[in-house]
Amino acid sequence: MRSARTLARAVCATAILGTTVALGTGPVSAAPAATTASCAYPYVCIQRISDGVIIGRFQDVTSGYQDLPSRPSNVTIINTRHDDVAYIRYANGSKSCVAPNDSLAISGYVLTGIRISSSATCS
């Protein structure tokens, strides 16, 4: 299980940095740079508002915030989890909460971190 988490974190980190990771052993075809991806359960995703591209996927419940090295803005946070909330931290220090099975559009603010909590409600 530990290696799966490490792999998932590596994939998320590279997705946030805007690079592509090929997983598996089959042939890999190049996808168009601006493809709209979906956010599947059990992820919390960061999606650019301008073109619908998913730039980050997070799955692990954590006790602290995971830093976002790309510091995105003008994005939608999509929480596909059924029982967990996602907290978003902004550069100005404020925070927002995205309830399970909900989304939040963020314009004009820079994000610096994300934390998935096992709480079922925002507090």
C-alpha cells in the first residue's frame, strides 16, 4: 500500500507541475495539450477554469496541508469523495472548505495548499 501512495503522490506532483507521466507497459500516445479530463472518485481535483484541464489530483487524507508548488489561481476544486471534505488554503492565509460531492470555483485568489479531511461536513 505504501508504494501505491508514493506513486499516487508522484503522479499528483507531476500533474501539478504540468508535466505528463506515463504509467503501465503498453504503448503511449501523445494527447493534445489542452484536453479536458474528468475527476473520478475518490479524488479531489484542481481544474483550470479557462480550458477545463485537470492540473492536480489528490486522494490521501492528511493531517496537514499538501503544498501546491504551482500556486494555481482561477480554478475549480472538484471533490468527488462521498464522506470527506477538502480544505483549500490561499496565499493570503484564508481557507475554504469543499463539501463531499461538491465543487468550488475560485477566481482571483492564489492557492497554496490542499488538505483532505475525513470529516463529512465543513466546520
